Amino acid sequence: MPNVSTVYAWMNEDPELKKEVLENRRVGAMTWLDKMQDLLESDIEPQQVQWAREKLHHARWMASKLVTVFNDKIVQENIGEPQIKIVWDDGYSEHKANDHARTISSTDNIENIKHNKEHNKTKIN
């Protein structure tokens, strides 16, 4: 059998192998959960309760990391382009929201921002 570090090196070089290993680990986690279900349904001696509890805890932890159905964290994804809108009031403009507003997107580059800044200066003056 190869060393674990060798297997990890192979996984880094071969995305298909990495995908296959992770899928097999997920199946293994599900198998451990099935074993733990059997453990819960069996009678154990009082001296073995703490050891059984540790096994159950570890199986639950492993499943939460490998099988997304058992993940206890909520994952939020941003869809679309994040934007920040900045609005200010100079006390003089009738159309404050339109004349003194700026929206910055994540795809804006420095040149666009400078151009918009120059455009806004001439518009205000």
C-alpha cells in the first residue's frame, strides 16, 4: 500500500482521482452512520456507554464534513454582481438621489471609476 502522503500527491495531480476518493469517503461516512444506527439499537453494557457516545459523535462529525445533507452550517451564496450604492445630500439639489448617487460594482475597474468621477464633477459644476 502506498503512503497516505503519496495518495494525497496523486489526488493533487489527478482531479478525477480526487473526485473518486472524495465520493468513496462520502459512501464510507454513510456506512459509518449505518453502523452507528445499529449501535444505537443494540444493548450495551453501562461501562461501554461513554465509548459508544464517542463513536457516535465521531461518526456524526465525519458525516457533517463529507456529506452535505448532514452539514449543520447554512451556506449562503451571492448570486449576481455585488453593488454598493452611496448617496449624499448637499442640501441644494432637488434631485438628490440622482445627482448625488454613485453605484460601485465589483467589476468596475479604476479607469471607469476615474472617468465617472470626472463626469460627476463636471455635472455638479
